[in-house]
Amino acid sequence: MTIARIKNNGGIQLKGEIIEYPAELEGGRNLLSTNFEEYDTSGTYGYIELVEEETEMILKVYDRDSSIDMSGIYFGFTGGGYSAGGGVLWSMARGDLLLDEITQSRYRYFSYYPKNEATFNKIFERFYIKIEKGDKATPWTPAPEDLGLEYPDDIHHFSTGFRSNGKVLVREFIEGEDFKFTTDKKMYLNELKEGVDL
């Protein structure tokens, strides 16, 4: 049985070799939950803690459905989570989108108002919102979901293989599984053979 690895240019390498791995291929980096049950609604705002201490983060907002009425809705970063006491940096205020990209390290919480499930659902029906850790040394890069790409789980979860030199030891793919690119930008596995470029 041949075990091979997919290179980021579509080529194949043997098991044990190290290949360059572009950071944008790692999915699942969003700090923000889309599960209402994970939010606290005991204060003025519904909120979720993103990090435990001051950490540089970047928020990106992608419009999904501009027809959804957002009148009176607020969302963005807060310092205290449940109130404005620790400071606020709204991406949307009173239904107006003020900022679709924010980089900051002062506020640890994502908060929204009104603090009910109907508001929460509207926000995520209208927008795809992504919050990642990042700083000036390691700038934000788009994940597959930002680019409209879908990868199988083996490619979606490479994070444990990263090395300090910027390379990653990639997971194995076994000969005989399906692999192909399709016009809808989905990627599937297909017959991986030693030395064959896709």
C-alpha cells in the first residue's frame, strides 16, 4: 500500500517528507461561536469570552443576505462582556454596519444587543463573522471558509503538524481514495499514487 501526501500545488510526496503548507489552508480558526447556548445573556448584552487576556484579534464581517432587517441591532467587541462598563467597539450599531474589519487587543468579548435568540439568529443569518487571533508579526489570513472552499476533515485540521520553521508534516492519504477538484470549489480525495501530479 502506497502512502502519499498532497502538496499545496497539487503534487504528491511520499510519507515522512516535509512540505510547505500555506496558512490559509487551515480551517476552523474562528474564535466566535454560532451556538446560542454558548452565550451568556445575564447582563445588558449577550456575550461570549473570546480570550482570557489581552490578545490581538481581527474581526471580519462578510455579508450573506442584505435583505435581513437589522434595525436596532448592535454587535462587536466589549471589555466587560455583559455591559459597556469595560468599553465597546461596535462593528454594527443601531443596525448600521460601521466596520467590516477590526484589529484590536483591548476587548476580550464578542457581545450583541438585544440579548435574545432572535437577534442572535438574525446576526448570523445576515453575516458570516470571523474572529481570529493575530498580531503584526502574524497577520490575519483567510481560512478556506473565507475563500468559499470546502476541504475534507483531514485537510481542515492540520494545526497539530505546524513547525517553528513554517513547515508542516501533513497527514497521510492512502492510495485508492477519491481525489478531485470540482467547479464548485470543493475538493475530494481520489487515487493517490507515488510520483503522480494531479
